Amino acid sequence: MTTTGVDDLACKDFVELVTEYLEGTMSASERARVDAHLAGCSFCTTYLDQMRQTIATLGHLPASTVDPKALDALLGAFRAKR
């Protein structure tokens, strides 16, 4: 699915914007654009809910439970993505 037909935001673009959306760091006009997309796209609404659940769950893990090698690998993968 590229767009929902109710807006000009592609689902793949929403996935790229979800962090900014959740952190509240996007402009008001961009947030309105995302909100319009979410109003008509059950797929992205589900994805957003899954991201919120993931953050809520992982946000409570003590740092000592994360293997330092795994953390380095994850951070490296995120940095390479950008």
C-alpha cells in the first residue's frame, strides 16, 4: 500500500516519520498531515499502536539486561540506516 487515497502521505513515509510523531518534534503542519493519514489508514494506526506498546515495554528494561555487544550492534544498524 502506498497511500490510503484520503491523503498524500504514503504509508512507507509514515513509517519514516513515526519517531518524530511520537516524540512531538515535527511541525504542526506535518503533524496535521500525519493525523489526516492516520484517520483513514488502519494499517498505520495499528503500526503506531505497536510502536507505542514496544516503547512502553522496552522503556522499562534496566540497562543491565541489554548485552553490550547487542546494544552496539543495534546502535550501529540504526546509524547505518540514516
